[in-house]
Amino acid sequence: MPRRKTYHVTPRTDGGWNVKEENASRASSSHDTKAEAIARAKESAKKQALGQVIIHKQDGTIQTEHTYGKDPYPPEG
């Protein structure tokens, strides 16, 4: 079963927004607006067999999340 790839949309200290794959050491892209960052994260997640986007607020708490692909629950068998 493929593992879910999770992308986080997080605020930068300069007011911009980053898209970062979970457990990555660096952001995969940087954007001036939150809307641009969300669009890029969703685009990346939709390309995966199982993808997820977690959108954070300016204070770092989770605002919302979206999942894409066929959910493996309930498990077969």
C-alpha cells in the first residue's frame, strides 16, 4: 500500500508562505500569498496516489486539511 504524501502550507517570518513535504529539511516552494501556496500544495498532493494538504494559520496552528486519492479505510479483508 502506498504511503500518504503530506504537504504543509506554513507561514514564513517575512510574511510569505512555504509549501513543505512532511519530514523534508527544506521547503519545496515559497510564495508571496497563502492562496498561491495552497494551490501549489493541492496540485502536488493530487499527483500522488494518496496525498494530503495541511494548511496552517499565521500562528502555526492547523486551519484545515484536505486528502486526495483512494482512502485505504476500511481495509480490505
